[in-house]
Amino acid sequence: MSSRIEILNDGGFRSDGRKQYELRDITIDLSQQGTADGSAIITHGLTQVMVSVFGPREAKMRSQTLHDRAVLNVEINVAPFSTGDRRKRSRADRRILELAASIESTFEPVVQTSLYPRSQIDIYVQVLQQDGGLLQACINATTLALVTAGVPLLDFVCAVSGGVYSTQPLLDLTTLEENDLPNLTVAVMPRTQKVTLVTMETRLHVDRFRDIFELACQAGQTIHKEMKRAVKDRTVALVGAMDTGAKHSSVDPDAMMEDR
């Protein structure tokens, strides 16, 4: 397959300086966002997504409740400044609806919804920057937001995109690469080794599918380590804050008055 741009040069480097199997830099922020029960901001290279989770809580519309499990409600908002074309997308935009449906179908078998019958879990996704790998960023941020909200999951869900240039597999594609290469997004559960999502928006030769699929599953393990480290760091910080608060509250009030 011939490319209109230089995806991979003779030295084996891509347009942003990475090797073909190299992932972009990942930054994770799990600090509290507003009144959300759980939130996460994740950055893959120049792609940045913020996810806020509310619930489980009582559903707004009783007609949409299920007596045996919770309902996942996914809403996506794309900031007009997230891309260079400054195009404002409404919630009824076909691309946004497809993204929301993909996220919902990915997490329905992972979230233990049976523990919360007749309730609803709202997942609000805010796209802040776009430079390829949007679906993977949304899925990874949603996983972290659900974890910080205390929603029980069977496992983490880690997603990564991949594509093929000529016969060379590439991981974690940028917008430039996505527009020019056949690509797919894979979401895996690292502990159970199960796959919750495989989506392709372009045609990919069957002989190349296996190679990029296996690489994406391995890359999911790497992303899982970063996500797990971020959750652990946040947990340690919260426990430290609780211990500090407990020490202050255990001080004898009479002793404090005597000191004064």
C-alpha cells in the first residue's frame, strides 16, 4: 500500500519520532472534578480526554430502568477547539453516537451492573484535544473514572489503536496515520486476557489482522501498568490524607485548651 505521506522513514522512525511499536507518552490525572463520584483525565500524546462518572444513582426516567441491573448512560461532548477545523459537533452527530455506543458496549460486560438494580450510571466524556486514538483514550479514561468512583469492575479495560503501513504494524496512531492507514482499535482485560472490543473503520487485510491484533493486546498490558500505577498512587495519597486527619481529630480538646 503506497502512502501519500512518509509514515515510516528509512531509519524506522515515524513522523513524530517514534518507532513503529512505540506508544505515545501517557499522563493520568485522577484528581476530583466538581461533584463527580469519579473522574479521570488521560492524555495520549496530543489526545486528551476527561471523563466524569456519576452514580450508581436513581435513574432520571423510570421507563429506562431495569429491575435486575443498572443501566449505563454514556454522553460525549467534543470541544470545538479540540481539532484544527473548529467544527462544533452536536450530541446527535453520527460520529459521537457511534463513539458512545462503542464505549457502552465495551463496559456493559465489565461493570458489575447486577449489584445495582433499578439504577443508572452516568458516564460523561469530554474530548479536549484530538490527535488520533480518540476511542482508546475514551475507553482508558472511562476505566479510570469508574475505578475512582468505586464502581465494581471485573477487570481493567485497556485500549490501544493499531494500523499497518505496507507490511509494517504500527501502534498508537496519530490523526495523520489514521487518515492514511487501515487501522483498528482493540480493548482488552489484562487479568483475564479477554477482549471486550475490536473495531475497524477501514478495511484491513486478513493476513495483517493477526499481527496487529496480537501487538495491540501486548500493548494493552503496558497501558495497564501505567493505569494501575496511577490508581495506586492516588490510593496512597488518600490513605495518607485520612491518617493525617485522624491524627488531628484524636488530639485531646482539654489538652488543647490548657496549651492556650
